[in-house]
Amino acid sequence: MSQSPSCEQVVSASPRRIAREQATVTAMIRTFCRSLHASRGELCPECAELQAYAIGRLARCPFGQDKPTCSNCPIRCHKPQLRERIREVMRYAGPRMLWRHPVLAIRHLLDNRRMMPGG
């Protein structure tokens, strides 16, 4: 079984803006999985699959470094079932991010205020 990448590995592998979004979603999924699936260390298979999917979607975002947060994006690139799983993770982990990953949480909140490219 392959081990899922850590937040630091994700950041070093991509351009800055996308890497920060990938680190944020990774931290959220880890928080969710640790608390609700009682995982320690590695993610459970379901959360590892969700993480790989989310990171892949971010890497292929057509907006690139100018991407808005997914909630403000006009393109719905996630499959409906996986979009609902990501929402569930974000609803749970979002409020906890301020305590566990304050820099990522604040940057994500600031990015959420970012205007759409060309708009």
C-alpha cells in the first residue's frame, strides 16, 4: 500500500498557489480521517482515495495560479459524489483548521475573498 503524501511533500511538488490549496485540502482530510475514522499516521483507504482525487483536480485546474477557492469557482470539476464527500470533510475540518493549521486556514480565508480572474 502506498503512503499518502504529507503537506510538506505536496507543497514542494507544485507551484505555490496550487501547492497551498493542496496542502490545505490534505490537512483537512487528515483532520477528518484522524477524528472520524480513528486513523493514526496513514489515511484510511477511503480518505486516501479522496485526497488523491482532490490533489489531482487541483493540479489540473484551468485557472492555475489564479484559481479561486472551489466554492467560488464557476467550473464544477468534481464528480457529484466526490464533491459531497469533500464538502463533508470541509464542514468538519474547516472550523478545526484555525487551531491545527492556523496559517493554512487564514490563507484559505483570504483566498476565498479573491476575485475571479477577469471579473
